[in-house]
Amino acid sequence: MRLRRLLWAVLAVLLASPAVISVTAVPAAGARATPGRVFVTTAPKLPGVRLVVGSAVVRTGSDGRVALRVSDINGIASRVSLASRSLGDRHRLSLAYVAPAPHTVRYESHLTVGLDVRSKVRLRVDPGTTGAARGQVRAVRLHAITGETKRVDPRRGRSVWLVSRKARRGASSAPARITWTVDSLKAAPGSTFATSRARFDPFRTRTWQLRLRPVKGTVAIDTVPATAGVTFALDGATFTTDGAGHATSSVADLNGVDLRLRTNSPRAEGVTVSISRVARLAPQAAFQRHLLVALNVSRPVDLRFTDLAGRTVPADRVSEVRLDSAASTVLLGPDQLGGPVPLLSSIGKLVDGSWSSQPVNYAVTHVSVEGSNAVFAGQQRIDPSARPDWAISVSVFDVQVTVRDALFGHRLTSSAQVTRPDGGRSPVVLGAGRPTTIRSLVRGEYTLTTDSAVVGPDTRILVSRTSDVELRVITLLDAAVVTGLLLLGAGGLVAVGLARRRRSVQVGARRA
């Protein structure tokens, strides 16, 4: 009874406070359309943009806006597209996003349409005081603040489409203003040029005036890894890095020096180098180009081979060596193992926005000795920067062989042939005085052919560790003794048979 009264009291409180519970009605599929007004603003605010909003085609006004009534305002943002990608003869548009604003007025929707814009620009080359003809300029390399580049040959056509505005979302939804610079110009031999204008906005200006002037200056180079003795060549000038890997030189043309820089020789002080990448850094003075040159540095390394006891294994027994690193895989043949081999030891690498020297280490994954792999992959490593010579330990073993005759067990002296896993053969003399040691055998199956054996001279031996092997062979003496015993036994059997036959004949005669 008390429980019932309590339930009625709770129900009465709920009925008296309708704000406690709110019910949101979710329109069911096929709900009827809701007419309303749509207000559209383009970013950037461009007049004359033709849009499809719902089923209507509209055009923005001078303020980049347009308002219209639609038969169904529900999900109207998903039904907005470009009716035309061209805006006059100067701009091309692409739709980046459609962002609805929060609803503040019933049956109204406010949309921002983000647009990416490419603008048509005409390049006009002004020789200035250089005295060069316009036709001498055969290539202009343009660079946007976004990183995009364009290469234009003014002899073939001077008009180019450049990104001028990039849509971006945010509180202001203001598009990014994209400006361009001239990286370099190429002209006839003997002519060097630069532009007098720093940044250009394709959206605002139809014609880009390129005023040419000769530019001389200084090129400063820093190498990563810092390497002394690297000689660079640039337009006939050569300059060499000092102990800190730095070099400077005066040049007649600062345009595109990062594209024209070359090494004059791959050899430096005790190393060989190659250019991996040339990056432009901020100049430290006027009329200067500061370049960072990332290098691949290789050092000569002597590879030696030893057995597990530290004894030298001749390099001519090795047919192939494979070294693996994160940067490269090196395969070395017998012709390369006779002297120092160049191994990549360090590289210049961009890590988290900073250039640094990264060492290169190698894992010894394969050493082929007489047809078999004589190392366990990855157990030995080589650091070319640590020292100029490295010993690779290979798994070769000694086998002690004793030969005895099968019948009497006496030790024998015999010539023999050892057939290796790769099919090669080598002679060996097996002595009778003590076991004969066959040294430095790589893992694998060998065949030992003994000359003293007259039956079954081939014996297979599996070598996987240092071990002792005893061979029992049938010699000529063993064969003669066995043959004599067989003949003696056969003669005895014949004599017994004849005696038994004679006895049976005598018995038959007596009975008769």
C-alpha cells in the first residue's frame, strides 16, 4: 500500500515538471519536404560564380553571396555543387567544401562554399639592362609558397595557370593567399638573369613582369656528413670543403645553383662520396646562396676470413659475400675480395626537420665457401666507420680420418680424393701411423674416395662440426683372403660331396 502511494507521488511530480524529460522527434524515412531559404557565401567572395543549390542554378552577386528559396531545406549542404568551373577567362574553380553555419532562424540555412582558385597569368620578359633578347630565355621555374613548382618555356607559350587561392576551414573561413616567386631562369650561354620582383599574386594581377638583371654572388656549402676534401664544380669554378665540411666560392650566376651543383670528383680525403640531395638554406648575407649538400660517404674496408680458431681462411676459397643494411644490400664476388671494398658508411638524412649524419652498419648474411654458406645470418656486424679492416669468422671444421682394412682392422696408408659440396675435388694422403687431419671443411656433405679400397671406395661424410671418422675398407689382401677362404670352403664341400657319393655307391654294390 505504501509502495503504491510512493509511485503515485513520483508520477505526480513528473507530470508537474514537463521540462525534466524532453523528447526529440526523429523524422522517419520519406518525411515530407520542408521549404525554406538558403543563404550562400563563397570563400573567397567571388561574383558571378554559378552554383547548383538543390535543383536550382544560381549566380553569386558582387559580394560573393546569393539567397534563394528551396522546396526542401533538409540536408541542403549535401546538394550544393558547381554549375561551371570557369569564372570568366581568368579563373578556374574547384569545390573544396560546403560548410553549414549553426541554425539561428527557423527554416533558414546559411552555407559557406570554399573554393580553390587557379588564375591565368601571362609572363612578360623584360630584358632590362642586360641587352639580351626575349627569345634567349628558354625556361622559367616558378615556385609557390605551398611547394608547388611550374616550369614554363616562354618561347612556346607565355600563359600559365597558377594556384592563387586555397580554401581552408576555420572561424573566419578566409582562403589562403598563394603567392609565387621565380626560382631560376635559363637563357642562352653567357647570359645570367634574376628577377627584380620577389612575390607575385596571380589572383590580383593578370600580367607578371619579369625584369632581368645579371646577378653575381657567393655560394656557401655545408656537407652532411661533414666531409673534408670534397671538390664541387659550378659553372667552371671549383671549390673544396675544409675540415668542417664547409666551402665557399664566387659565381657569376646565383640562379638555380642548387640544380647545377656537381661533384668534381667522387674522391675525397680517404673516402668516396656522391650527392644524395641539395637543399637550400636561408642565406647569411646579401647575394648569397647557402646550400646544404647531403652526401653518401663510402669508406674502403679490407675483409678477412678466419675459422673458429682464428686461423686465416684464404679469400680465394670464398665465392660470394652478402652484406645487408637498412640503406642497401652489398654483394661481393671473388674479384672484389682481393683488396679493399668501398662500403657505404654514413649518409645525410633529414630527421624531424633537421639534417644529421646517419651511420650505416651491415649484417653479414651470407658467405659462400666452396658451395656452402659458412655463417649464421645476422650474428656478425660490420661498421665501416669504426676501422678499415674486419675479420669475418666462417664455420669451417677439421675432420680426422683413420682408414682400416675391413678384415684385420689394421691402419692403412692410402691416397684419396675429397669431393666438396660444390663438386670440386682435392687429393689427400691418409697415413697409417696416426689419424690424418683434413682441415677447414665447410658445413656440408663430402665424398671420400680411397684408392686402397677394391670394393666400395666411396664413403659419404656429413660435416657439421669438428669430428673423428674411421673408415673400414676392403683392400686387395682382404679380397684375396676372402676369395681363398671361399675357394677352400667350396673345395671342402666338393670333397665331402664326392666322399658321400662314393660311400653310397659302395653300399648299393653290397646290396646287389
